[in-house]
Amino acid sequence: MKKQSILVLTFLCVFIFCINCIAEQVEEKVTVSGEAMIQNADTAGAKRQALESAYRTAVEQGIGVLIDSETLTKNYEVIYDKVLAKAQGYIKSYKILTEGKFGPNYRVTIEAVVGMKEVAHDLTEFGLLKEQIRYPRLMVAFGTEDGAITEASRSARIAFEKLFAEQHYELIDPTTSDKLHQDTKALYGVIKETDKAVNFALDHHAEVIVTGVVESSPDNRNRDYMSTALEIKIIDPTTARIFATDKRSESHSGNTVKEAMDKSGKSVGEKLVSYSSQEILKWWRERIKNGILYAITLRNTPNARVTIKFEDAVKAVALKGKYVRRSSSKGILQGEVFFNDEISNLERAIYDKLASQNEFKNLDTELSRGNQIIFVLK
């Protein structure tokens, strides 16, 4: 069997999310409303009750990030008594967006910041968060429009990688990253062309790649300042889909141009980490929920009976048996399967299912890369 490409996600129990990775997502910002009836013309009391209702709704949304709706419904009494009853304690801060009388009620809409670490800790204490997974393996490629490295782009990348590492993301080998950032032509390709970014990420076993164009210029508002802009793309290498983009800029002064670029680059890199982490986690949770779609091919199938046996093995390891045949002709079977683990484990699971069947004793892997596995019967 050829060497496996280790990609995408670590195995986890379906619908249970990781305490480690979410706990490190320290805050969750939500916009929610709460209402309470005005009794005996006590508007102030109704406002307090409406705020308390909004707090509970905000924390409920935070809980919804951590556990699935089935677990939430099944354990609602426990959650309400032990978590939602002290909802205000999880609210780091809030601001009132709108408030006022709404018929016989008082309604308030707030933007609240929920302390996810505290919520996750208590859910774990109550036995509702049990499984642990890791963050995806991350690759960062930052440079100028033409693929060059400046003090600003270097500082932005270092700040970006440092903060992601502190959140327990696994970064690709620093030597590999440094080598890329020393090759202007290669870096230009990765930054400017999605297919080259995808190929580089797959070749180095990155599960998500963030590319960024960094440009610096004197700040016209202040001659002592340098302004640095960073435009990022976040890419899923298995599908080549750009699932998030953003652009920010920061200005800083310095005793020299180099120092000003260093400060502004670091600042803009730090500015985009929170957004990037949220988008990556959102993408991850969706993939976990629905499973990862893999393309499966079997070459040199001798007859329909062998084809069906192979498909039965694939269905047996698929997430909820989700497998679809796309075509079968001239000895080539092609299908698609949903699986909630990395590609190497899907491949291994299929081999395990077929190990005892003589028809597949000469089964081998022709390709295992991205979201595609090609098997061949020799």
C-alpha cells in the first residue's frame, strides 16, 4: 500500500464537540432579545427580568456551539438548573442595542459576549462534554503582492502563527514554512493561485491553509506612521474551497520605517486571528456534523459481484451508511462516501472490512490524496 496522506480531521464521536478546542475559543459574541411582562407599572423590574431572559438566551446559544440539539433537549433540566440558572455569570460584557415597551411587555435586545471557557468547564463538570479532538493542522503563507517578504509580512505571519499555536492549532513544520517563505516564486504561486495553495497544503499534510497578501505604505494622515493591510483567504485543501476571506489594516509609528512596518504587521496579524479562528471552527463543526465527502474509485473490477462486495464494505464504514454510486463501467467503479474521519482512517477501515475476502487479497492503493482514494485490483 502506498504511503498515506494524513489529512483533515481526527476521529470524534458524532455530535460531541471538543472541550479543549472550544474552551480556547474564549468568547462568543451573540445578539439576542429578552422580554418580560410589566406588572404594577414596574418598568424597571420588567427591564431587569428582560435582561435576565436575554442572558439565558445568549448562554443557550453558546451551549449550542458546544453540544448538539439532541443532547441539549435530553439534558435540558440539568442544563437549566446548573448552567442557565447562573447565566449572568457567563456574560463577560454586553451592550443594549434597543429597548422599550412592546405591548404589555418590556423588550430589550443586547449584544453579549459569552465566556465560552467557563460554560465549557461547567458542562464538562456535569458530564455533558466528554470527548476531545484537536484543532486542524494549519499552514500560513503571507507575502507581498509579488511574493516578496517584508518586515510587515514577516511580523504578520509570526504573530498569526504564534496566536494560533497558543490556541493549540498544530502548525506545519517550521522548516517547511520557512523554506516556502524564502522562495519568492513558490510563495507567489501559493498566495495568488488557489490550486497551488491546495497542492502545497496537501503535499505537507496541512488540513487548512491561510494565505495572505501584505502591503505596507506610508500613512497619509501621519508621516511618522506606516500603514499595513493584510488580505487573507482561508482554504479547505480537500475541496479547494475558499470558505472565508477578510481584509484589515493597521497603522503604527516607529523610530525607523522598519520598526513601523514591524509594529503594523504584527498588529494586523493579531487583528485577524480572532476572525480566522471563528471561521475555521465554524467550518470544522459543519464538516464534523455532515461528514467529509470522499470520492472512491475501484479499478479493474472483474465482475458485478466483486463490485457489490466492495460497495458493501464502503457502506459499512460510511457515516450513517451514506454512500452513492456515481458510475460503474468497463471495470471501473466510482462512488462518493461520507466519513467523519481523516482519509487514512477511511482507507484503513475499507481494507479491514475486505481483509477476509479472497477477491480482495491483491487490493492496493493507487492514490490517496485530498478527498480522493483510488483502489486497484491487481
